[in-house]
Amino acid sequence: MAERLGYDFFDLDHLLEAESNHQTINEIYENLGEEAFRKLELDTLIKHTDNDRQNIIFSLGGGTFSNPIARKWILKKGKVIFLNVPVGVLFRRLIVKKTTRPLLRHLSAQELLDKITTLHAQRLPDYLEAHHVIPNFRGTVRDRIELEQIIRSGV
């Protein structure tokens, strides 16, 4: 979508990996522990958004927006859109790539579903502070059109 709209695109996880000598997110997390990882995540977010650049889509990690400092910062810096993906859809996506997620990689399928359900419920109040919420987002053509309209609206 960023390419189609002529926007720059940044993924916080990819920036973290690139700036950490190309360690994976799992390696960074294991080496630093959660507290230091979250600080690095916040510092990287601020570093790459501490400007007045326009027309950027910035993808955050799942826990980033639950950090009150990060949430306040990003709400001030730009338009935040929460794609509220159903838990079942998240499960189907994550079961095949859970090894790349520090909090999920050692879980069985049932443990993964329980963890996703718990994290979603815990984080939802934070996520609902976004400027826009697209409920039941599944990535359909209709969903993408709605997302594009929100991005283009400038509100």
C-alpha cells in the first residue's frame, strides 16, 4: 500500500534488526531481555520518527503501542491506525511464523492460541487509543480500500 500511495514504509522490527548488526528480533530479545529490548525499541522508534516527514507508513511491533511512552509519542507524531485483526486470523498467521516472535516461539499450538487471546485482550485498551480503528480487519479488498481511504483523508 505504501508503494501504491507513494509513501515511504518502515517496519520497526526490520529497523531494529538492521541497527543491531542484523541480529534477528529473537536474538536481540534474548541478548537484552525484555526491559532492555523495549527500551531499544522505543529509542529506535523515536530516532526514526523525530522529524516532520510526511507520507510515511510505519509498522509497529505488537507490544510497542502498549508502552505508554511510545504510545504517547506516536499518537503525537502521526495518524495511528489500528487494524483489529480477529484472534483466529492472528493465530493462523502466527502459527506458521511463531519462531520469529520472542514471546511465542516456544509455545504449542494451544499455548499460542491462549497467548494470542491473552495478549490481544491485554493490549486492546491501548490499541483502541489509535486515531482510527478498523474492526475485524482481515486484509480483504474492502479492508484495504477502507485503510487507503483513512490514510488519504489526512485526518
